Amino acid sequence: MPELPDVEVSRSYLAHTVMHKKITDIRTTGGRVFRSPQKDIMKLKNRSFEDTSRHGKYCFLDTDSKTTLVLHFGMTGSVNYYRDNDDPRHAVLVVTFSDGHKFAFINIRKLGKVLVIEDKEKFIRKNSPGPDALTISKREFMKMMRAKKGKIKPALMDQKNIAGIGNIYADEILYHSGIDPGRKTGSLDEDSLNRIYEKIRSVLITAVECGADVEKMPENYLIKRRKKGSPCPLDKGMINKRTIGGRSSYYCPEHQQ
DNA sequence: CGATCTGTTAGTAG
DNA sequence: ACTACTAACAGATC
């Protein structure tokens, strides 16, 4: 569950579960997911989480000291708050609190990241420097896009441009904007760019409101029809698939040009 | 069995 | 400097 809506839903979940409780134990599987030395991860012990934030696909948990726990979900991350003895399958990090509750970061494919850092702003500048997709201004977006040479979909997915959009939501945004994912960004007029800007907001906000749950999303969302040959919910077209920027792209040739 | 998958990053080439 | 493409990572699923 790794794009902006999923990360935001997880952040909100953590904000309602793991705040203001003393951390009594930290367990990790180690391995490539951990991008800080183990001793830095262990600094969480005896601390408590006091605040949450998110930038693009990164989730941050600030502690009561100078440290922040950073989570990146990769392709298969999720979080779980519970209190039994059995930890979830594929948990790579388990944090235990003084009240007996636990919080696990689950990362099946181990393509995610876990770090403990001291300077969040510096971290963002280095790892996901684009403005967050939900806070970028229209002016910033326009300026950014007008400078782009390549295709629109890879431009939307590049975290150096805008933070938070991945393969699924890039398709969704372009689908509702009526723009072919392979269009050259430079060929898009003011109107099209405006439309994309608005759809970034509306699609991502809608997805967050649905708890990033595909089942709860509107019936006219492409995410429910990501299959070649599905009928397009917006017109008489048929969903097609082709590779753009090295990633599978689903779109309706009937209304996306 | 092989292909595919919501992400990132290093390497290469233009 | 920017863009484009590939492989690698690791496990599940079809």
C-alpha cells in the first residue's frame, strides 16, 4: 500500500494509536530495509512518539527527543497496532509500549525503508525533494511542468518533481484528466495542465477519504478496472494497457488523448 | 513453471 | 544537466 493515500491513511492510523506512550522494547529483523545503524534504531527505546507527519510517500513519527522514526512502505508496506503475542507475518519492526500494546511495520517484499533521523527537513531535501502532491500550489505545478521535456506520466511520478504520486494514482489522475499517459508534457496546453492539477487534488483527497480502500472508491474510478479489455466506466471505450516509462499503464484510448 | 506487481536506485547511454 | 531504459531488490499471486 505505498502511494500518498495509503501512507496518509497509515499516518492517521498511527496518530490515533501510538502517540504519547513509553516505548519499552524494539525488535527488528535487520536487513536491507534498515537504512540507519541498528544502534540508531534502538534510540527509540524509552522514548515516546509525540507527533506524526507525511511527505509524499514517507511517514514520520517524531519522538519526545530530537529523533524521528521514518517509514517508507516500498511496494508492500503496512502498519498494525495490536496486543497479542503473535506478531504479524513479515513484520520487520515491532515496537512495544508500556501498556502492552505493540505496533508493527510490515514489509513483505522488503523494498521499504526504516530509519531514525534527527533532521527531517534535510532528509526530505535529499530523498523526496518535490513539494507534496497535496500542498503544491498551482503556480509551482505549472512552472514545474512547463520545464519538462519528457512524458507526462513519468513527470508526475518523479518524486523530485512532486512527492506522493505512484503508478496507480498517476494512471487515475490522467484518466480523469482525459490525457494520454504518453503525451509529451510540453504538448499540453494551459487547460490540460490545469485539469491535471485539479485532478491530482481531487483523486488523492477522494482516495484518502475512502481510507485508500479500492472497494470504497467511486464506481467511475479506473483503479477498480485495471484490466485490459474492461469497459471504461466513463464512456463506451475499452481499457487498454501499454508500457510507459517502464511501467504498466492503464488508460481509455476513447477519452484520453 | 514464467510473468507480473502500488517503489527506489544504480548504472548506462544518449 | 536532463531524459530513457534496464536490472536489481524479495515475496506473493496467477
